[in-house]
Amino acid sequence: MFDCGISSVDLHEGQFVVTKTTKLREGVVTVQLLEYEMKEGLIMPSELSRKRIKNASQATKIGKTEVCQIIKIEGGNIDLSLKQVDEKEKTEAMTQFKQNKLAYGIAEKAAKKLSLKTRAVYSKLKGRIEQYGELYNFLAAVKENTEIIDTGCDYERVLVEVITNEFKPEKVKIRADVDVNCYKSNGLAKIKEALAAGEAAEAEVEICLLNTPTFSITTTSNSKEEGFEKVRNVMDVIRSKIEESKGTFSIMSEPKIYGEKTKHNKLKFKETVSDDSNSSDSDE
């Protein structure tokens, strides 16, 4: 699956790791540690389940991904437990695994551009990984601020290219539904004037009749904040214009996002790092 280890955490007892079940034999389960170059570990029958089971296949299946806890490391042998993992620990371990997997995918694309093995990219970024805790954290920080990279370093520059290409902000559609009424003799004309004023107030905003007297106000934007601001501004203009004509304006559906894509948000930096974030190991 991966041609190198994708976690910066050294294996230790008590650690929760993501594994893949590869063998079931006489009640003993053999697994591979997915983030650690597919190292093998064993789960003894007593560590499979809190429930009474007749055979190992009731607890896991070949090919299934499981979160296990390391209970003993001795002489290269790794003993694990499946039953000692609760849902919270499982969720946290899987979240970290998905982040490490995402980071590996970015490093793999960069490696191809550089005609290197992915392992070599990890090696060259060793200093960055130590600084940020995980490769994912460094890449997420780069997405937020490309100025932290060493522009004289080929592999960091290529990483920026990959991140920029893979994680462009996705366009989102923002829409609100409103009722616009005017019961005066020239009410229809006044409604049209109010809607026209609304459309003229903002570029790239579309107003459509849904079902008299309900209209949708829609825009598509790379920025949620800008999109919401545009729609609300158009709503305010229409409200002001129709109320000047003694008409009524009511919100049927507040502005909200339709069909949002989330890939851009998968690479998101949350942690605080040291002030020396401009340092790198480009001399390797």
C-alpha cells in the first residue's frame, strides 16, 4: 500500500494503530500495521473480543481494516489487542490514518514529478516532519501559507505545485428563497423593478421565479463568505425597493450552501508550531 512508513510516531506499547487482517489461524489473527511499512503483529484469541466468541472470524475477517492497541513489543514481535479499543480511540486513530494517507498521496505525486521514490521525499522532509509533528501538518500549513517553504528547494517547491493543483477551493452554490409581493395596481411592475435592482446590485447573482410569489437568489463562489454576502446584499436591496412601493418582502429560506464539495477542507492545519517554521532540511 505504501512504500515507506507514513507515521512519524515510533511504535510503542499502549499505542493505537490501524491494521489490516491478513491471516486467521487456530484463533490467532495476523495483521499488518498499515502506517509502519506493513510490519506484522499478532492478536491472541483472548484479545479479540469482549464477547464470548467461538472463532476468530466472528471478531474480524481477512482484508478488514481494524484499529488495535499495542500491548507488547519484544524482540521484533508485536502483540496487539482488538478488544481494548473503544469507539473514541478507533475514531481518533482512523482520523490520523486518513490524514497520514492523504499526506502520502501528495508526497507520492511530488515524488513522480521529481523522479524520486516516495520514501526519498519523506527522507528529505525529515526536518519538516519533526518540526510539525506529521507530514500532514506541514502540508496543511503550506496550503494556508506558501511563504513558509524554501523556494530554493526543489522538492518543497514541487509540493506546493501539487497542493495548489489538488486542493483548489471548490466553488459553492449559495441560495436563498424569498417571497416578494405588491398588491397595488402596478404591483407587478414594482416587483420587477425590485428584482432588477437586486440583480444590478451584485455581479454573478441570478434571480429566478420558483412559484409566484417565491423567487430564488443564487450565486456561485469560491468563497463562502463572499457568496453569503452577495446573496444577503441582493436580499436587502430587494427588500428596500419593494417596501418603498408599499409591497412586502419575506424570507422563505435563509441563504445556505447547496452541493458543497469538501476535498479542499481535507487538508486543514489546526495546530500551532514553533516560530522557526521557515527552517527546512534542504541541505540533505
